[in-house]
Amino acid sequence: MDQATNIEEQERISQIVGFISTGDRKSAAAGYAFFVKRYDHKVIDFVSRMTGNFDDAEDLAQNTFINAHKNLGNFAFCTVRNSTN
């Protein structure tokens, strides 16, 4: 990922966190979809390496994103924490 893309992604994440913190549910939901699309394969790959089982990794990743949805304001923290639990 080049620096410009990284900066754009950081700005997008900041914008999504702003939607979440102001209670803009529609925009926050779109932001959540962005996070899932952007990070689902990374979470599945990480958990798959830990468990050695791709099917279990998919289930655990789904649980991770469900928990993250419940705590949208802390998405990155929850994703990492839930993936490692």
C-alpha cells in the first residue's frame, strides 16, 4: 500500500469514526461494511494460522465482526482483541 492510499484510508477511517460518534447510523453502517470488506480476509487469514482450520477461522472471524459491530467506536481494537482470544 503506497503512502497516498494509506493516508486516504486513514482519512476514511476518521470519517467513519466521526459518523459513529455523532450517531449517524446510516453512514456508520456503510462504514462498518467498508471495514468488513477491507479487513475480513486479513482476520480470517490470521485466525486460520492460529487455529490451523479454515472453517473454524471463518466462524471465529464472523464472531469477531459481530462483536466489532456491537462496539463500532472501538473497531480496530475489538478486531485485534477478538481475533487473538
